[in-house]
Amino acid sequence: MGNGLNDFSKTEKNAQRALNSILQSGDGSTGGATTPKVSVAEARQEPVYVPQTGREAVRVLFITTDTSLLTQATTSLDGFTAISDVFDEVHVLVLRTGLPPKNPVLRVAYNTWLYTATAKHAWELPFAGWRLLNEQLVFADGFRPDLIVARDTYESAVTAYGAGKFYGRPTQLHIPHERMPAASRLRRWLRRHMPNRFPSLRVETQEDLDHAMAQFTHCHDISVLPRFRNYVREFTGEKQSYLTDKYKQFNFVILFVGDFYTTQSAFLVIDALRGVLRNPRVGLVMVGDGPGSADCMRRAEILGVSDQVVIERRADNLRNYIASADVMVVVDETLTADEIVLSGAAAGAPMVVVETPLRRDLFDIPDAALLVPAKNPNRIADGVTKILNDNALRHQMRAFSRDVAERRLQSDPTAFEAAYRDSIERAIIASDDVLA
């Protein structure tokens, strides 16, 4: 499958045509066996996971463009659970542009292997991935993985689709929530067209699920991928006094956790709260790392609130900070910010957070958190003022957000691993008959 790279132009437009010709070729160009067919009635029954090899232990190949997996001490797809604990055998292929690594194959756990495929241009990554799979995972008895999972709708999806067709393996596509359209025209095209080629789709939120079910009507195996958050066990839900004990000059402490590599979010919070911080009893503690921390302090000085702003590059114990904050403000929409929000919910912290589909889905009762529009300093200030001025509301928000965490977040690792494994392995019974 790696042949013919020189036939394609290096422009993005011609790359799109080249990939489109591969995807439209169907079985004719990729060959190989097809996934065993089952009826709709059989598909709706409790699945029995027996791969084509007849083995009960399923070998899974994940394909991703998330390069952070290359630097993790423990390979995790969700940032919390080691995938070596979930599946019997795991192979992870990371696609990235740049120079080839010295060691493209690493064994990161007793049952987990990490592969890195590189190319000069993003559109060449599927071809690099196919070459590496052919070199590393094809043995005398055939292609080793039983199931191929693409972790995004871009180059990973193309690579998984081609490998699945060529080696006759079932495939599944994970569709990350799209916070903004991709800058690349090719990626926007892949995002729109690739899900139609997969018999099994997984999304992040209920809102994404509703959208996917309406858009991809061919697919009968669409669901929300289980997510694990063990935060409930890390917090009691009771208000602590850690921050007010540490900063005795403040009666109320507002907490912001982020990074200062870009100052846009930190500046937004400082600007929004400059009126609130005129009160000498209120302090803003900002926790994060990055070169922009000095710029944030200068911003506070210009606004005349530098005495009320404290910037810490590293928190002694971030859980104590979150559990003791009178209000926590989250304005970023990144995965890291989502983790902070989930920690706040488990701690019962009163929060003012920028609204996203995931957060709207999580906080399903009023006053569990105050959701505000993005980049709206007035709404942020109004929310913080409302919480600080109402002691009863703060107590109510603590109870409600803790209740949300206990009801909505999976806190049993064993149960999560079983649910996650079940969701992934259901792709094995998805077939063309089900999609018809």
C-alpha cells in the first residue's frame, strides 16, 4: 500500500484527490477479506467477541495523531487509565510529521507496543503508517491485530480505513468534539467524509451523539465512549480552608488554573475581575506555568489590582487549592481545562466556567455550575459576584456539583475498564448488513 507516493502532488489539493481515489476504490483497490456479516437482529444481541483468528483475547491496534503519547510514562488514551490494563494486547501507532525517530518501535508495557510513523507532509502520513504496519505487524499467520481503532477523523482515519480493508479487519472511528473547524482544507474534508466509511463510531458527549446519529444514518453502532474520572475518591466534597489559611489577607479566594504560555485566558480573567478585586478582602490566585506570568502581573499592576493577584508557578497540592477555593473560574476549552472542571465538580467547588457541550452535558441540574459564553468578561464578572455575595448559593453549588460528580462520573476503575473494552470491541460485530 505504500507504493506510488511519487505519483501524488505535494499540494494539498492534489493530496485530497489522491486520498479520495483510494477511499472511493472500496474493495477493488485494497483487497483482502471483509468483516463477517451478521443480521440486524444478531447485532442487537449481546455480542460475543470472537475475532477471525478464533481467539477470545482481542488484539487491538489504535491509530492516532496525538503525539503526547510519545512522552507519557504510561501510555493512556484518555489521560487516566493505562490501556495495558484494559486489553490483552495493544498496539498504538502514532502518526506525526517531522524527522524519523531513532526507535520507531517501543515496548512500553508487557502487552503494549508503541510505533511512530513519520512523513514530511501530513497527507503522506497514511502511506507511512501503512508501510510501518506491513513491516512490524504482518507475520506468517497474517496481520496480528484483530481490531483497528482510529482516534481521530484525519490521517488516523484514512490509515485505519485502508488497513482494515487490506487486512480484512473490523474498524472503529472515534470522533473528537470539534471546538473549531480545522485550519487545513484537507482535514476539513476528511472530517466530513471519513465517518461514512466506518461501521462503528464513538463520540465524546450526548450532544455529539445526537448530531452523529442524525448525520451518519448508515451506522447502527454509534455511542458515547465511556470516560473514566476517579476524582470522586480524591475529594470529600467539603469546603477546606487551605487557601485562606495560606493567604490570610483574603477572606475570599478566586482560583484560576491554566497556563501562561499564552496570556489570552489569564488576561481575560484579570480584566473580567478587576472590579471584584477592588475589594481588598478578595484575592485571585492564579496557578500555572509559562513565560507569560510576568505579563499577567504587569496587567494587574496597570489595572490597579496587583495586591489582590497572586501567581504561583506550581501549586503545593492542586487538589487542596480546588477544594478550598470560594470560586473557581475556567475559561479555556481544552482537554486540560475539562479535567480541571471535573476536579472542581468532584470537590464541590462553586464554579464559573465557559460553556462547552461536554460541560453542558455534565452539569445537568441548575446551579451545579454557572456556565457562561466564551470571551465574555461581563458574564464572568457577574457570575463571580453572584457567588461571592450569596453564602447560601455557595453551599448549594457545592452540594449540587458534588452530586453531579457522584452520579455522572465513572469512579470504579474495574467497571470503567469493562465498559470501555466492551464499547471498543463491539466494532467486531458491526458489518455491512447492519449498515444497510
